[in-house]
Amino acid sequence: MVKHDYTKADIRRMAKEENVQFLRLMFTDLYGTIKNVEVPISQLDKLLDNKLMFDGSSIDGFVRIEESDMWLYPDLSTWMIFPWGSEHGKVARIICEVYTADRKPFMGDPRNNLMRVLDEMKAEGFTDFNIGPEPEFFLFKLDPETGKPTMHLNDNGSYFDFAPVDMGENCRREIVLELERMGFDVEASHHEVAPGQHEVDFKYEDALHACDNIQTFKLVVKTVARKHGLHATFMPKPLAQVNGSGMHINMSLFDKNGNVFYDENGDQKLSQKAYYFLGGLLKHARSFTAVTNPTVNSYKRLVPGFEAPVYVAWSGRNRSPLVRVPMSREQGTRFELRSVDPSANPYMAIAAILEAGLDGLRNKIEPAASVDRNVYAMDEEERRENGIKDLPSTLHNALKELKNDEVIQGALGEHLFNNFVEAKTLEWDSYRQDVSQWERDQYLELY
């Protein structure tokens, strides 16, 4: 996606030329949910001068009611006019940074926090952390009477199928066209392994704008799906006994000389810094899992047998470990972290991943040897001999790991960490106290 260095004058001109009548001021809450304040175009000058306020007490994980007044500072590079218009004129979105009433960056804003971690990265001599996400989603039919999602899938297709088996093809094609109109560089779109499951891959971007793109992508997918009578969900595992939805994260680190991970003379043409970064990823994987897989449902995906990673290991050859090293080298050298799912708050997930890698560089953490055979085929003793640990099996266990890892806590900052752990502990307690249909089916008559 092309980044734009828009000026205030550019934005005023484009708004007038395109008949923009409403502004959608977007930011992201603790849970990764997109929030927006919609204002008429008459408020544009006020916005551009950082003079628009909103009530932060109504946003999960933000502030108490007595601290509620907060400022929205627009990031001019994120100005985008939605391709769908209306009789009332077009709508433009701009992503905003949240500031406190005394005009300081609010560190409960996940985007501000990622910017802080990126500043730390730059202070250590690096220029960019590039991210290429691969988000997956399911399409379910909407009930025509209620407009609510049903559990009926839109097709029975499988990996790389096409119409008429892949009934989501028209919807997916329109998603791609809308994304391209908005400036996305879409690299591929296809049906995924499970019925009703789809993937759209777009070109890598610097970490901050990659997270912005993930949030915009989700909004576009849901909007277009609804036009087709479908509900798009990024829930990690909406259906039992089929593959869940992941969001593999491809990452590469740069300094002024280029891709830090590449070394023509290194083992597997990877640099020593690449191995240290990888060592950090593997060391902190169990604790950043709470952030990259933040729902109770996330752990229904992280089970053996459905292609999602379950074990902390890496490989350049097979796809079963947590981290894969794709074949591309030179400027394309990268790691692919396969555990992340699309329910993650992207700003928090990328901050945690980057901090884990930077800790590996600072402390010269050597990774264990690569595992070039199917980890799922190993028994427990073989995995132990190879130093392969399991990822946490529940949100509860992941939170315990997070609470014991000061590095990942530091990646989130005090405000986000405390609010996240509190919210997710409540989520786990609510789930733990619920009685499911599975339990009734198993035990009601037996006992």
C-alpha cells in the first residue's frame, strides 16, 4: 500500500473534490475492536488542528469516567476515502492517535504503545520492522429475516477451489477490488482448507501501517460480505473438526544497510542477528501467546491435527513448527510466525513480537536447532529431547506465562498490561463457570 505524506491542504482539497460529507475518526480499543467517532465534514478544520475531543470512559481499557475527556490527533498519512458512497456524499476515514486531556500520548491506546516500541527499536539502530499478514476468515449466511449470522456456511469448498464449488468467489473478488481501490496491493486471494474459509494476502508494510491495514481490511471484509448476504467472522475457531482461522505474520528487520536477517555467508544464509532475533521469539513465545491468541476460543485452534502450531520450534523446511523460514533470501529474508490468529489486537501483538525479537538481539539468545521433520509425528519424549516445549493450551495458562515475563509486559506498557490481564481473567472466569452443550451431552444421562 502506498504511503502518502499528505498535508492539511491536500486533505482539504481531496475532501472537496470527492464530495466527502462525513469523517470517520478511527482508533482501536484494548480488544482490537475498531472504534470510530463520525463527524460531519464541517469539523475537518477542527480535526486537522487537533481540537476534537471524545469521551474515553466509554472505551474498554481506556480511562475512568473522571478522566474521560481525550483528544484525537489525526495521522494524516492514513487519510482514505471509502470507495462506497451514498446519497449523502462519501465517507473518509482517518486513523487517530489518542491523547490525554493535558495533551500527552495516551499509553492505553495500543497504536501509541506500538509507536513507543518502534521508537525503542530505532534507538537501537534499526530503521524498519516490516510485517506481511495473512488473515483468514469464514463466511456464514445471514438470516434474511433477522439479519443475524447463521451457522450455515456459504459453500463446501476446500483449498484453492473455484466457482461453482467456491460460492464465496464473487464476494472475495469484490473484497479484493474494494481493497485495491483503497490503495492495497493485494498479492493473492483464495479459498482456504475449511468449507466457507477464505484468505486474502496483501503486501508487507512497515509495522505501524501494517496494523492499520489489518484493521481496515477487517472493516472492508465485513462490509462487503454483508452486501452479499453473508457474515464474515475472524473468530479463530467457529466450527469444530475443521481448520481454524490464523493470521500468519511474516516479519523482517531492517537497518540502514538493508535486511538485518540476511547474510550471504551465514548458515542457511541467515545472519547471526537473525538467529538472535529468532532466539528471542522462541524464548518468549509461551508468554506472548496471551497477546497473539487473546480469546478463550483461540486455544480451540491451537490443537494438533488442524495445521495450527502447537509446539515451540522452528524450521526452514516444514510447516509444522511455530516459526518457519520461507525460502526467499536477500531483501526478502523473513520469519513467518504461524500461531497468531485474527482475533489479536494487531498493535499489541506486533509490539510483543518485536520486543521478544529485540530481547533476543540484546541478550544474544541462541535458538535451539531447527526441527526439519514433522513435530506432530514426534512423541513427548522425542520433543523433550529436542528441547521443544508446548504452547499454552488455554487462555488461563497463557496469562500465567505473561504474568511471569517482564519483557513482554514491558512491550505492552503498564496501562495496557494491567487492563488486558484484568479483562482476560474475567473472560476466562466467565467461560470456566459456563456449562456447555458438550458437557450436557456427555454427562447428563451418564450420571
